[in-house]
Amino acid sequence: MGDHLFPLHEVGSLAKPRWRTKGLRQPLTTSDLNEAEEWASRLGIVNYHDLAKEVLKNGPDRQRKLLQLSTLYGLRLFEKAGLDNDGVGGEQQRVEMYEHVIKNVEGMRFLGHVNSFDYKYFRKAVAEGAVDRSQPIYVQEFRDVQKLAHRAVKVPITGPYTLVDWSYNEYYQAKGTEGSSLKERKMSARRDFLLDLVEKVIRPEIRDLVEAGASWIQIDEPALTTHPERAELEMFVEAWNETVKGFNCKFSDHTCYPNEVGYRLLAEYTPELEKCSQLTLEFANRDSPELGIDGGAREGYQALRYFVDNGYDGEFGIGAIHVHDYTGVAPKQSGLVSGRDIIESPELVRDRVLYASKIVGDPAKIWVNPDCGLRTRTWDVALAKLTNLSKGTELARKEWA
Amino acid sequence: MSSPVQAQLSGLHARSESLIELTREYDRNRVPWEKVEDQLESETADLVKLQEKLGCEYQTDGALSWKDQLRPVVDSISGLAESTRYSRWFDTNTFYKKPIVNGTVALAKFDSGTFVKSNLLSKDRKWKVTLPGPYTLTELSENKHYSTQSELLREFASVLREIVLKLNSVGVKLFQLSEPSLVYWPYRETRPSTDDLEQGIDALRSVVEGVRAEFVVNTFFGDACPIFSSLQSLPVKAVGVDLYETNWETLPQEAREVGLLLGIVDSEESLVEQPKWLVDTASKVQGKLSCPSVILAPNTDLKFVPRGIADSKLSSLGEAARLLQEGLS
């Protein structure tokens, strides 16, 4: 990196291969292993048979070997697609971004599932005591990645604001907080919970990661734009600045899927984020599938202006491909729509990158990435999308040169 | 005659872990719908029994089958695009299918069973259904057909009135119209003007006026103070406020004939409010506002907490209402 414009990086999780998910619970069958072998061949994993033998052994470290193998696959998939920074291989060692952290936090207890919509649910925990990290959360994964990665590594972690927002808060509410109304007291308890989580859980984790050699930590805060209110943004800034204080490491924020005013309000506060070298944001989801580098075709990237106009002077990681179900249509030259997927064409990616560069005004500040993690897409689709992301970015480099 | 203090359930109740697992399995084509339906009926029956035990005069089925807070209404209306676009439900971590208006809206296919499981409700109690109010339905839709939002608002109000009349004809006596968009604005580029809000209230009036049923208009997720007095002009049984967003001490003190729905149980927190605290708080509010009647209720849908907690919160409401009634007698 640094030797070409528009470096590429991943943002979040990849789907877990069937052999990885099943293998954690039960022995693998020949058909599971055939699938793993086929992907090993596609991803150029030459010592597959030696690695598979380890996974098939019924030893005490079988599960760890399986997670390491899955991590290797994720890293090689990103590498094959042409990314410059392969993250931690698609978060193969994590159950899910919330649970993975909470299960390692004393004082938290899972209460059950809550309906999100239709027949989709999420698991929710409560703070019923003072929070404290019970053991390192991401360090083992990072050590594995260090051994396996051929390219640069960024460690995504779930941000404290999101962890608080997705949890119930009994302990800090019961502790007695300030405020004349129930709303003020609830808000005050939310802040206490957040700052405690930063101090007792997130900072110790970052300290361990940095000591282990992490040079870039991406703080994922998908909940940040859920509450587009000034008091919430102020609380987020306070927590962010406490989180990163004193660490010698690159930090970036990843936020996605805000409502209509989410980015506009967030943009006002981003200049106050200390050591926030990059904002990695979702844009493709809100963009049109038409080719072109004018504001009409690139409506989804207009929100970048808010950040520039408000004086944020760091890098931007721009989401240039969609990651969820695609229900629209697209002109032939913009991509291939099949079922619930769109494989964006390199030309569409190129135009998005060029337009974003035009708005930001300095192409050296532009990184290119998917909108968010590709975990809802199959590996075939993820690889095809990322490959075109890479090709499209190369077209943009040539165009800009 | 209704008691001046009651406990009532509102909106979507929580599904149990068993029902959650079954719906997930159904989603993965692993179990037939009949199995889900059996569990839905059994859990609805349990919820009805709980309301009976607590002495709730008005009974709901908990809307356990509703896929989101708008869905049965949206599925009954023509003039909306087929879409799988989901949007965030206010400031929660939950979502709803966004209605995309691309034609003239009208009530197209009405099936009362999608709104209320009347076969499972007690015949000797009054039935209550919670519906989105016209202003909120309009605000949460994308209008690609009507030239103004006001036009869409009027059309939605007309459709909602039809739905109310049809549900009333199958026995529903009380309708709670949810209007969070009248008080929660951060998702908008600009705050709604006074005219906008007045149109919202007029739309509510056009839904309820002349209908031989009772109505409650509930506000939540935002501060009801700015609009509370205007809502008092509606011909409704009660106006609702979310006590976790509205500082009741700042609500206007004025003579009123409309009752108060007090969103006193926090549907977004797991801590179960104790009946004594509910009684103390409700008494203070009632003392200040002198409402002719008070309905103790969750501030919004109890779907935001797991089922066991939702049931415990409902039980606390019932117990608090009983204690307050005893105090009055």
C-alpha cells in the first residue's frame, strides 16, 4: 500500500463455509471435505491435504485448527480478489459481532431473542453488574492472522457505542443516576455504561492487540446512526476519544445504513474524533446502478460532501459494492443481476471511485471497500464481487493517472 | 361503565423462544406453517389468559403473528409497490417493510384474521387492536404517486377508517392508533411545521369521527409536550404519552375531558417495573394532570424484550392498576 492510488480493503465478515460451521459441532463427511478441497484449489491453498488431516484428527485442539483453517481460506479469498489489506480473513473465528464480545464480558448476561422483523431475531444481553473483560476477545484470532496473512492486516472490533445500544442496561440504571426526568436518568445511565465498557473492556483489548503488533484497528459502530440526535453523538465522541487515548495505532470508524439525516449529523462531529484516520462508510446501497460520474448517476455519494464540508480531513473508505439482497434492476453495462445478487461491473465501480475522488478533492484520501461485510452472500458471489471491485478500482487508477 | 384506572396491553407483544425457533425453522423450509400456527395460537391463548387473570377490561391478542407494526395494514392496501425494502423502525434496532406508494391507495383485500385472532379472545371482554395512525403511516412511506404528502395522508386516513369499520363490525371495541411520528422527528431533514402536525390531527379526526367505537391515540419515542394540548381536541377516550421521553411535569395543566394513556412501563428495557413504583408514579402524574381516567400501559410494543420479561411487565401493570382501583374505592 502507498504505492498506488485507491488501496482496497475488506470491511467485515464473510459467510462461514459449511464445513467450518458443521465441523465445530460434529465430524466432517467426505462431501464437506470435497467442498473444502474444491475451494482450496480455487484459492491456491497448496498444502490443503496436510491441513485437512489436522482438522480430521479428534484431538483437543481440533476446533482451533478448524478456525485457523477457515481464517486461512478467508485471507486467501481476499488475496485472490486483489485486496491490499485482508483484515482478519472475514472474521471466521467470531460467532457474530455482538455475541463474540459480550460472551467475554463479566457483568453481562444473555436474556433471549428479540424480533427484528418478519422471522428475523437478534440475541440481547443485559448489564446486570459492573462490566469487566473476562478474557481477551480478538487477540488469538489476530495472532493466527499474523502467521497466515501475506498482506497488510486491519483488525475490526465492535465499538462500545454499538455494544451499549444493543444491550439492556439494568445495573447502571439501578445504580442511581442524575437527571430530573426518566429520560435524563436513562441517558445518564447509558453514558455510565458506555464509559465503563470503554475503560474495562475495550481499552484493555486494544492494549493487548497493539502489544501483539496490531497497527490498524477498525472500530465498527453500526448503531451510531440509529439515534441521529446531538446528545447521542456527543456521547459517542466522548467514548471514542477515551477509547483511542494514548495508543500508537491507526484507528478508523466503520458506520453504515443511516437514515435520511444520519450521515449529515455524524459529519458535524467527525472532526472532533481524535486519531480517526479513516471513515469507512456505506454508499453503494443508496446509489443508482447507472454508469456516469455526474451527481445524478452518483446520487448515493452526495453524502460525502457533508464530511468534506464539515472539515473532516482524514481518509475515506468508500463502499463501492452492495452487500445485501439486491431487489432492483441494472443496465447490462453496470452489472449482472441474478436472483438476489448483483455483481457490479468494473465500470460501475470505476465511476463510483472517480466520483468520490472528485468530491473529496484528493484521490490519495480514497480507499475502496464493500459497503459492509459480505456475510450474507455466498463465497462464489463474494469472490466475484470483490474481483470486480478490484478490476474497477484498477480502471479508476488508469483513468486518474 | 369503564374503571377510571385500567391496565392495557398495546401493539406487538414478544414471541417466546419456542415460537422464535419455529418461525426460524419455517423460514428455512424445515417445518410446515401449520406447526407455527399451532404455537401462535397456543401462545396467544396464554396471553389472553394472563390478561384475564390480571383483570384487564380490554383484551388484545398481542399481534404475535404481525411481521412488523405496519404489515397487516400494508398488505391490505392496493397502490403499493411490491418491495423488499426494509427501513429502521425509529431509533430501534428493528425494521419494517417500507410501503412504496406508486398508485392510488385503496383497501383491496381485507381479512380480519390478519389483524386480530378474534376466535382466541374472550367473548365477555372488550377487544382492542393497535393500528398505525395515518400520519405515521404516511411519514414512514415513500410517496411516488401523490403530488403532496397531504393528499397521501388523506387517502391513508380514509383506508384506515375503512379498516376500523370492518374490524368494529367483527367485534373490536377499542382502537389504539400509534402516532410516534407526531413526536419523533430526528429522522427528518426538517421538523414538521405546525400546519403539518395539524393536518396529522385532522387526519386522525377523520378516522375516528362518527365511528361507534372507542379510540386511544398513542405517542411514543418522543416528547409529547408540544402536541399534547392539540391532541386533546380529538373525540377519543385517551391520549398516550411515553413517560421515558416526556417529562410529565412539563405537560400542560388544563381542564380536560380526555383520559391519559400513561406509557409507564419501558418496553425497551429489561428491568421489570415494580407495581409500587408504578402506583407512586401514576398517582403523581394523575395528581398533576387531573385526567378523568388513566390507562397504565407499556410505552410502546413489548416486542423489544423477551417474552418472559414482557409478561412480567404486563403483570406489574395489572397489579398496579388493581392497587390504584382499591385506593379509589
